[in-house]
Amino acid sequence: MEIDRSGLAEFLRSRRAALQPEDVGLPRGRRRRTSGLRREEAALLCSMSTDYYARLERERGPRPSEQMIASIAQGLHLSLDERDHLFRLAGHHPPARGPASEHISPGLLRILDRLQDTPAEIVTELGETLRQTPLGVALTGDLTVHQGPARSLGYRWFTDPATRRLYADDQHAFLSRLFASGLRSLATQRGPGSRAAQLADLLLARSEEFKKVWNDHEIGLRPREVKRFNHPELGIMELSCQTLLDPDQSHLLLVYTAVPGSESHEKLQLLSVMGPRTRLH
């Protein structure tokens, strides 16, 4: 497929003009002349330099890679149809849709952008964190940095001791059962050769504990509404977890809150002034 430079440039300009700063969690500021996003704001959202993004809008530069186009599609909050159109304009075949897709819907992104004062994250059905709010990073560390199988929380649970330190000790036994139950259900639903089945095979080879709970064949366990996190500086925090599902992509928006007036609520307020931290080791 050949790149359609003029079509790509026109489409990018039109999508940038259609977005307002408040739509994507950015401050509007004063003396704003443009009706949509500035190029530097769009470039920031797309995780690229302003110069590179500007060249695309001016029909210049090399053909962007599939990874770059995916970043642009996410940064500009494109729908799946718009994402696929962007890929074709850039001369690439669109990625698959459904559970394997990591493209977050504009609706979920709009909600996440408005939760900057709350711990929240968007995860895949395998527990891979795609986005976090700043307070979410402050609570658990940056969970988007993991690569390969370790992107899955369930995989890290059985292979990385640092992951368990994020949760109170009295949660550990249940969470082991929960992750094994959820992975068994997904592996059956998605079938042999699926990423869920591959993760199960990897864990069976690496973790005796996983093998034990896997062989119990538990199905249908549900996460508890109240989660007990163990923050390295603030200690135990009891947070309610509310979940919003995007059924088309099998993505989950997880929002963590504390009962007003509780000790955990006070700790959340402290967390907001402490700021994000790096992952635990």
C-alpha cells in the first residue's frame, strides 16, 4: 500500500482542529487563537516531537511506521473506524480489532482525562495497564513500563515478588486464586494459541504456586470491591474499585476511591501531593 500524503495531512489537520484542550485533559490557557489543538499539543499527546508531527501535516518526511500511526491514533482520540482510515492513508493495513487490540476508545479516554485527581487505569482483559492517571502512578508506580508477558498483572503476580508488595498480605491467597481463575476462563474462551493460553503455559512452566491453583480448576471468581493496597510510605490503603467495561475492546477502566473521612481517604489526599513514583523493585 502506498502512503497518501495529502490525504494523511488533511485528515490529521481536521482531527486536530476538532479537539479542544479540555477534551484531552489539557489546560486551555489564555490568548488562544486556534479553535482546536495546537500542533505542539497534538505532538505531546502522540508522544513525538513537534517537528515530526508538523512535517506529517505538511506532507513531508518519511512514511510513519505502524507504531507511530498507532500512537497518533491514540493521541488524537480516534475511533476505531478513524484509526483504520489513518492506517490506510499511511499505507499500512489496520491492526486487528477486538480483545487483542490496545487502541483505547475515545469514550474511555475522555473519562480518564477527567480523573486526574483520582487513581485510575485502563487495562486489557489480561491485566495489561495501557494508561494511568498521575495519582494512579503515585499509588502503584508506572505499570505501563513492563514488556512481554510481564505486562500482565497476573503473570507478574506469580513471577515478580515486587508485585505482591503492592497488596496487603491478607489479600495474597485470594488474588492467586483470582488470577488463575480469570486466566483459565480467558484461555478457554479465546482458545488454544491465544495470548491467554500462552500466558498459562508460561506460568505452568515457571511457577509451582500457579500450577497448584490452576489445577484446582476454579472458575467464576470475581474481584472484591475493596482492595487493600500497601503503599511503601503510607502503608495500607483500603480503596473501593469501580469498573467500567468497553465491550468492543474488552478494556476495563478501573477507578479507585476511598470512603470520605476515612484514614485511607486522608492517605489519598497525601498521595496527591507526593506525586508519581517509579516502579517498585
